[in-house]
Amino acid sequence: MIGGMTTAPPPQVWPTVFARDARALIKFLVDAFGFEETVVYGDGDVVHHAELAWPPGGGIMLGSAGTRTPGTSQAYVVCDDPDGLYKRAVAGGATVVRELADTDYGSRDFAVLDPEGNHWSFGTYRGHPR
């Protein structure tokens, strides 16, 4: 507990992405979406393990594809400013799959593809309470 507030535990579920060019994908995810590079382990062009933090909480792991098929991951990320993030993502080169819109379940969201073909949805829906 810090200053009367509890700190959130570190993420326990990590969506994982594999890429043909992991270093370029890291740069894209940081520049276009606002992830923060936490750690990258690798040699030259090969990334063995990387972690990117999502500023409001959570994060993703990624690495070079090796024998895995890149561009097949999908993630939903909660954000507070989908309008601003949509503009940033499009300006950063993301391919729009679903335009920014309000949903019938109360979210404002959109979906894009990164340069590797991974599907990213961003929105205000935080999930159903437990």
C-alpha cells in the first residue's frame, strides 16, 4: 500500500505477438499506439524477448517469429482517449479495419492492423465486472 492506495499487481496475462521484423514492430507500437518499451533482449535483428508496457496498465510481449507465423495475433486494449489514439495510429501508418465508432454496449472503439498484420482493437470498454 502506498499513501493509502494499493498498487496493482503486475500483469498476469500477456498477449504475445511474433514478427518478421520485431525491432521495426516495437518502434511502430511505441510511435503509433503509445506503448512503452520496457525491455528488449536479442542479437542484431533477432529479438528473443521484448516487453512493452501499456501506460494505463498491462502490456504485451513479443519477439522474432522464427518458426511461428507472424501477423496472426489479435488484442483488445482499453484506452481513455480513443479519438486521440485513432488519429495517432492512422498517422503512424496503421491500416484501419474498423472505423472509430460508438458501440451498442457503451464503448467507443476502432480496430487497426500493424505492419505485420496483427489485429489491434482499442476502446473504452473495460470488460464486464466480476
